[in-house]
Amino acid sequence: MPKNEQNLKWSCGYCTYLNWPTATKCTLCLAARPTNIICPQSVRAPGISEDIYQTADNERIISSNTLNCRSADRTSNKKKPSEQEVTKWKCPTCTFDNWPNALRCVMCHNNAPKSRTLYAEASSAKEAKALSPKSSRSKVNLKTLNNDKNKAQLKNLTKWQCPNCTYENWPKTAKCVICGTTKPLGKPSDEPKMSKNQNLASHKASGSRRRSPSSSLTDMSAIQSSNQEAKNIIYDIPASEDVNDNEEVMQIRNRLKDCDWMWLSACIGVVEGDAASVETYLNSGGDRTRQLTREDCVVLNRPGIFEVGFTLVHLAIRFKRDDLLAFLLAPEVTNHRLRCVPCLVSPELAGDIRKEIAHTMRQKKGDWPCFFFTDQVTFVLPAEIQDFPGRVQRQLFEDFFDKEVQRVLEVESPVINWSVEITEQLGSRIFPLWNRSAGDCLLDSLLQATYGVFDKDNTLRKALFESLSEGSSRFFARYKEWESMQAETLQYSLDEDQWEQDWASILSLASQPGTSLEQTHVFALAHILRRPVIIYGVKYVKSFRGETLGLARFQGVYLPLLWERSFCWKNPVVLGYTRGHFSALVAMEVDTDASNDIGAHAHVENNDNVHVTYLPLVDHEGRLLPVHFLSASEVGSEEMLLRDWLDCCVTEGGVLVAQQRVTPRPALVNQMIDDWLDRYRKLSK
């Protein structure tokens, strides 16, 4: 870039970024361009050479600046000198100078001093008082709007308590999100109401049906919903001065409803990394697949950031918001309601169960210090669910099951419940349970399939990392041998440095809570559980648009081959895998009092009264499920290994199945399930 053009750029007063002369805002922080930097005269800048071609380019730049300068001068002349002299407040932590209306420091996010808060509120009230009804059609100063004030008002919303389950619901909800009880009527609302004079004044000041929200706390408290049940907090949608001058844009803003403002706020929240606005939009019933329209992009007024057709997922991918992307792509987002699962209903009991899990875990002594479980526990759905009325059963299934995962595994890719003989005649239907959508879903699903809780304390993750790091003498050798055979089939090889780097990456993923895990981690977890792990998963990984991204290699059987066979149990743990997400697959136990009842989703052997679920070891096309991490000598003898490590049998239809025997549940798990069922017992009365 020529030096003379570099001199024409203007420096941002906030981030010191050098912007092009035609820019009216800073490219990085979007701060307004200072008016005292641009030269108001259309003259050639000193230092520019006399070259005719270069001079023509520079004159075009300066002439375009002249228009901006004149419009900026007109704007600045309208302001009084007292309005331009704004006293900023200095953050006591990082000493950054913040604007008076900011409630938190822009740099370190610490709260503003109390003295500054009082000054900001007084100045905001003074500005609101100075606004007359006659100036309703004048430009709305949106730059004074503040999201933090909206969020502060959001916290003050009065929730109503459900008389049945005592859950506190948002004011706008007509039914309890936990038990579905209708909101009580006739109770006085604690929310501030607007008087007739305030309503008339607000309508006169707006000049139309709806304007963008005001900046003062008095005006914020006056926002109400049309049904008078609750008020919606509308976040700030920034706009520039030239947008307010456009009558078409103002008409678009006046037509926006509260749900539209929340949608635009969610879009800004994804770009700026604010998860609160996204959750507010989704919890209010917003559609996560909604796309930006031309009118939305005009109101947002950020060219190059918001484009027509973008969804929240598009924005999260573009700006690399991995946490929001995982939240938006999770299956439970399609149903914006709280899940009623046993470990969330009784968090104290779930915490005690996790402590018991930590106490039952041991570490092998010797040259291979791998952790292992000392107890064998298998979680199944209680038989009492079958006695509930149909509506209560549907409510329970909506709360506990993951319907999206079930649809993918049963309809799109038939990998579970595809055999009529197994599901109907043998009563071995399995159901996917809902769990958290973070990177801990593999660990959560394993503990759900055994104890019915999540790995919130990272007990299983810690054991996984220490087993891989301290027991790498066996794990790394088996991993390298297996991956080498896979690489040979694809006709490529890795050197020793690459193997070391890949293994270091596997250890790093195991050590960081919230990160996604790989096949090697599943193989190690099978050794920690001392049980085979069967994963029924999709064959291809697809995007949210349905495009195929690659092969998913998780489906198959993971055997604890590095242990002695006599040291392990033959009772498998079953998981399901969809698009980057693991789910526990469990069966429903049979009612022992009902004799000859074979259709209760589990098979009962009369000898020892043990519930047995039959799990197919072949896919719907009759092909044997792959067995992972075999040595070179074990390749080709997969069926024999499955019969050695699992209790296998062949059905009358010729399907090779593994038997999963349900073990007695611990006392704490029984108590947790009983507390969870109490909610549905009340609904069935």
C-alpha cells in the first residue's frame, strides 16, 4: 500500500485500528468515526505525488470523504457542546475508560462502581424527560440502548410457582414445564402495570404501533406483553444514523413484533458469543431453523456479517462458536422444555451415587495400572411404567426418551429394533435415553446405561485419562497395531513421530472435560467397565442439512481384550451413536408378578428369574457387526471371539444375539428411580 494512502486512514479511538477513509464505523469494534478527524475541505492532502493516475485515485477518495464530512458536520452541529462532553468512568480493575451508560467494563466485564451507576441512571432519566411527544418522528438514538439493563430487568421477572410440583415457571408459560399443570388463575400479578397516561404517552412518543425499546429503566419497566401475563425483554438492535433517516427502515422496525426482536437479538448473541439471548429466544418457542430475511438484514445493518438465508447454525459455524453450535445442533433443542430425568429430579441422590461409583473403582497394581469397576450394574426401565395410563406414559417418554435419536436409529438408519422376532416375540425392544449434548455424552451414556446418572464429577473421565497415560504400554501398542492395519487397507503409512503425535492428541482429549472422545477411548472404557460395549450407530456422519460428511466408524463391538477373560463380565453395555452424539440404550424390565408375560420388553428365564434382553450382533442385512482393535492374529475369528466374550445364542430366525442379564440395582439407584416415578404417580391419580 502506498504511504500516502496509508496517511489518509483514520485511527479508531477505541481499538486504534486504521480504517479506510470511506468507512463510517471501525471495522473491528464498530465504533462510530470521530468527526474531528476528517478534513471538511476537498483539497489534495499534502505529501501526495503529482502522478496523474495516482492523483485521480486520491482525489476520488478525498471527494467521497467530503460527503461524509459534510453529513457528519450537519449531525455534529445539531448537538450542543454539553452533549458532546461526556464523562467516562474508569474501571477500578483494568483502568479502561467506559461510556457512562455501560453497566460493566468492556474489557474485564467487572461491574461498574455504584457512584457511576447512579450517575448513569440519572442521566438516562434526564434524557427520557427531555424527549417530547412532538419529536416522535425524529431519529431514535439507538446507541444509548443498553443490553445490560434489559438483562437486569429480565432477572426481575416474577415467576409463578406450580401448585403441583412447586416448580417456578416463567410468567408467559400457560402450563408447568415439568408436570404440565395449568397456570392458576385469579392471582394478582406482581409485575408493574402501566397507567393509562403512561400508555398514551408511550403511544404518542412512538408515533406508530411499535418502536425499538427505550434506554431508560422507566421505559423498560413499561414494556408489557399484549396478554398482560408477562413482559418480553427486547434486547438492543444497534443501528446507525443513516439507517434511522431511512423511512423504509423505520417502517420495517415498527412492524416487528416481540418475537422478531428476540430473533434478531439471538442472531447478535451468536455473533458476539452471548448464549443468554439465544437461550431466551429458544425457550420462548422460537424456531432454530428460522432464516434471516432481507428486512432482518436491513434492521441489523451489519453487511458482511448477516446475510439473507442465514440461520443461527450458519452464524455459529461462521464465527466459530463451538459451544453454541453444540447447543443448537443438539437433538433436545427441537423440544424447548426441561427434561425430567431421574438424576435431575433427585440431584442429591445422584451425587451420592457418583460418590459410590468413585469408591467402587480400583486401580490394578503391577506393570499395567488400569482402573476398573468392582461392581456390575445395569440400568433398565422399571416395570411400573407399564401400569401408568396412556397419557402419563406418553408424558414420561417425552421427558426421558430421545425421540430424535430413536427416529434416526430406527427409521433413517435401521440399526435398532429392526427385527420383529427380537422386539415382538422376545420382547427385547431398547429405548434411547436423553442425556447432555456436550462432549461428555459418551461418558454420560455409559454411566446412564449402568447407574442412571451423568458423569458430572468427571470420575469416569479421570479414570480414563490415568488408565491411558499410565497404562500406555499396552493401550498404545494395541492402538498402533490396529490403526496400522486400517492404514494399510487405505494404502498409506505413518512414521513414528506421527504415531506419537496422534497418541498425544488422544491423551489430551481424555484429559479435558467437555471434549469429544474417539474410538480408542471407547476401547479403554470397555476395560474400565470390565464389560463388552456394543454401539449401534449410523454409517455416515451427516450435516444438519443432510449432506454426507464422512464415514462413522463407531458402530461395532468393543471387547476388553487386554484383560484376562475370566476377570471380565459377559454382560454388555449398549449405546447408540448418531450425528456426533452418544445415547444409552436400555430395555424395560418385566413385571415379575405377571406370569407368562413375554411381551413386556424383556425376557424372563424361569430358572433364576433374571431379566434377559437379546441384542443382535448382526445388522439388518445379516452382516456381522465389526469387532474393533483386534490384533493381526485375531483378525478373521470375530464370531468366535464374540462367543467367547459374550453370552451368545441364535434365535429361531437365525439371528446371532447377545444376552444382557439385568443385575439387581443398588439401593440408592432404586431410591432415585422411586422419587422420579412419584411425579408420574401423582399425574395418574
